[in-house]
Amino acid sequence: MTATEPEIPPEGFRQHRFTPPPGATTVLLVRHGESAPAHPAKPFATRDGHGDPPLDPVGVEQAELLGERLRHDAISAIYVTSLRRTHQTAAPLAGHLGITPVEEPGLREVFLGEWEEGEFRRRAAIGDPIFEQIFIQERWDVIPGAEPHEEFDERVWRSFERIIAGHPDERVVVVSHGGVIGQLLHRVTGARRFAFAGADNASISEIVATGDRIILRRYNDVAHLQPLLSAR
């Protein structure tokens, strides 16, 4: 079949802004707001073995600014994980939109084994050699007892695919974690594993996905956080 030659407009063929193809799901992938500091004498509470700190007051402010940024978007659903920092981050936006967030446990943070409950941050601060190996090898399971890389990748991708399948022609918000965002964007783009490991708290990354094509449209958008950044 030969394509029909279009009629040429008087001004020629202009460039057009991107529009999602029919059936696509737009996912606004948000990292939770800043969580409470870790202290060796006060380990984080846990849920299902994962450290489960609340948001820091700064994180609460970030969540409010996120809610203001997205309150006028046509959002069909909000997803959070089983960890409370994602629930707290989503709460202002959910209140503005009148949407009850849906919990998607498969998008919880990678399990850090012996470095849960805040120990990961202490090891990072002292320059533990294993911490350095995480970024050299670009995998979390160099930590003793941590979740195997293949299992982490499978559960995250399976959850992501489930959300996409459930929302054709819709726009959804997914509030998740830094490790999860890095892994998803590695899969979406084919980049090296930790190429997107630096998402800021309360940042927005945007993915447009159909059954056979996935596009990264935006990464680490923090324009809404400028009032906080300017105050520091």
C-alpha cells in the first residue's frame, strides 16, 4: 500500500508538540519526600522487614509543593507503596484531587538486608568499602542479605506493567523510591543500571508507555521545589 501524499499547507509542515499515542499510559513517577534522619541509637521502625521512617518536616513541605504542582493535572489514579513515606508524600495531592491512593507493594524500595533500619546511611557516611562496591558494580545485592538483583528487577517491572495495562489513555501518579525509579528507568531506556540512580526527593519523572513502545519524557523535574531550594 502506498501512503497518500498529504496536502501541503501554505506555510509548510510545522513541528508539533509530542502527544501520547492512542492507548498510551502517562506515568508521573515521583520519589517520596525527604524522610527522617537515621540515628544508630534509634533504628527506623520496620514494615515487612523494610525500614519505614516517616517524612522529615522538609519532606512534608516537599509533599505540599508537589501537590500544588500537580493539582490541576488530569490524573486518574495515584499509586503508593507499602511504606509510609510514599503515603505521606501522596497525601496532599490525593486531598486536592479527591483520589484514594492505591497501594502497590511491588514498587517498594529494594530490600537492603543487614543495612535496613537506617544502617545504609551510616555505612554511606563512613565510606564503607561495600557501599563503594554498590556503585562500582551497579547492584544492591552486594550488601549482605540484600534482595537479589534479578528478584528486585522482576517485581518492580511486573508492577509497572500492571499499572500501565490498567490505565490506557490515562495519566497516573506513582509515588515510589529512589532505587525503584533508577531500576525502572534503566529498563525503560536500556541505559546502564545506575544511570538514573540520583532522583531527588519529591522529583517527577515522566514515562509514556504503550504495549510496544515506552518513552522517557522527563527526568528529575524539581521546578516545584524552587521555594525550598531558594531558602537553603
